[in-house]
Amino acid sequence: MAEIINLRTARKAKARTQAAATAAQNRTLHGRTLAQKRAEETEAEHRERTLDGAKIAE
């Protein structure tokens, strides 16, 4: 005989695995560590200061 399963439980398990896959994909796309964020901010500040210092005063 076939194994009896609860359809509600199976549906919830499928939704959980799909949500976990979506979360993993979002972590790879949007996830950055605090150190990476701070490094990017300092790089942007450095770039801005460099450009401001190179402006020609009229």
C-alpha cells in the first residue's frame, strides 16, 4: 500500500523549502558584512574628497 501523508504538512514543508531557497538567493544578492559596508563608505568618502580637491576655482 501507499504511504499515507498529511497534505497540509507536505504543502507547508514545500513552502518552507522554497522560502529557504529564496532567502539564500537574497543573501547572496544583497548580503554584505558590516566591514564591507564600512569599506565601501570610506572609499566613497575618499573618492569625493579627491574630486573636491581637484576642482578648479573660478
